[in-house]
Amino acid sequence: MKKKISLLLVLVLLTASLLAGCGKGNEANIDKKNSEVESYSLEGIKNKGKIVLGTSADYPPFETHVMVDGVDQIVGFDIELAKYIADELGVELEIRDMDFDKLLGGLSTGMLDIVIAAMNPSPERLEEANFTDIYYESKHTVLIHKDNASNITTTEDLNGKSVGVQLGTTQEEFASTNIEGADVLSLTSNPELVMNLKTKKIDCAIMEEFVAKSFSKANDDLLVVEGISIDSGSEGVAIALKKGNDGLTEKLNEIIADAKAKGLVEEWFLEAFELYN
Ligand code: ARG
């Protein structure tokens, strides 16, 4: 009799622990399912109802701050593209304005879902992040003070000059590897470069052609050097995403292709550039 009871006890205990084990297993499975949906993936973005954009709003006509009715806003070509993407995905757009050199880090930590910041998908960056197709083909050029017009007319003229660039950009890379004897000044934002040009603390600054044109439109004393073209390491600019975020990359490529086909991309660009007349 005693034996029977203890056998029963063992059986009861065994079943109980098996059941408990099963329960745990199920919970673990559900947990796994939830965590498999990363917040920055296409599904994750739809679930949270918003897409978080990282940009560096110091780069007209791509992205810049303006006062609209006394309220500071971030506007520009890239922002129009971001708004269109958010609409197409049926989610809200949240904009985080950051230093340009922190943007890719923001993607890898999952703080940002996408980066639209006139960013070139250079070979080094392609190792670190996903990029969409090029949404805009752009060249890089040189902005100078008018008083330097006769001193800087060709790429060779840049040798030995003080060259201003934004920190973490392909322009910084170019200046430090391709301009002989350059005294490179890397600053966090482009308006700071403009100030340094105006006060003649630097001889020139490298930036995207239409950015240089925007700053020269807004500043009578600045000039874009025609005839200097700087290699950016890529055909143009693209949207950056976290490495491996392939589903969203594919979806954004469809959206970009569709916006281009509708003539919207060109329209947004021209409108944004017109703002800086
Ligand atoms: N096209 C350059 C790069 O990819 C500079 C971009 C700077 N963008 C900005 N929003 N400040 O490095």
C-alpha cells in the first residue's frame, strides 16, 4: 500500500512538472514571436503606427530649419520624401534632428527606423547599413568667399588650402585623402562652415552642389566654384536603414520608384530649392 501511494505521488509530480514545462514552453514561444517583429521592420513600423526618421537639418534644400508663422520647422526635399513614405505606409512621421555623424549609429541601436539626410551610399557605409536605390543623383562642389574667386578655380587650386567639411561626411573623407596638404576643418554643421567662410577663417567648403548653391543664394559674399567636381564615392543619395532590414528596404525601393515615375521627386526638389531664392 505504501509503495502504491508513493508511486502515485511520483506520477502526480511527474505530470505536474510536465504540464508546467509545457506552459512555460508556450509562453516562451509567444515571447519569441513578439520579439521577432523588430520595431524598425516594415511590420514593426505598422504595429507602432509611426516611422522614426533621422536627419541632420542643416543642409538646404535637402533638410533645414525654417520659421513658419513663428514656429520652427524642419522642411526640405528629403522631408517631403519622408512624408510621402509615411503616407504610403499609413503611419505618422516622427523627425529626429541629429548631428550627421551620429545618424548611422542611431540606426544600428534601433533608435531610428530610417535616415534621409542626403547620404551617399559609399562602399564603407554599405558595410554598416542597408541602403535603398538612389533617389537623387547629386554632385559635390566647392563654396568659397567671393574674394577668393581668382585663387580657386580648379581642383588643384585646393591643394594646401584650408578646407571646411561636415564631420562624418564623404566630403570629409575626400578632403583628407585627395587634397594634397589640405588643412581640413571638420565641423558638426554646415551653417558653421558658412560662418567660417564668411569670416574667411577657411578658404573653401565642400558640399552637395545644390546645397552650395542654396547657401550662395542666401549669402551675397559667397560663390560656388563652377568647374570643380568632387567625387562622392557614389552616384547620388539614398535612404539608409539598419543592416539586414531587407523587407523595409524593398518596400522603400517600390515607393521611391513610384514617386519618381509620378514626377514627384523632381517636383519636391525644385520646390525645396525655390525656397532659398
Ligand atoms: N552627401 C554627404 C554624405 O553623405 C553629406 C551629407 C550631409 N547631409 C546633411 N544632412 N548634413 O556624407
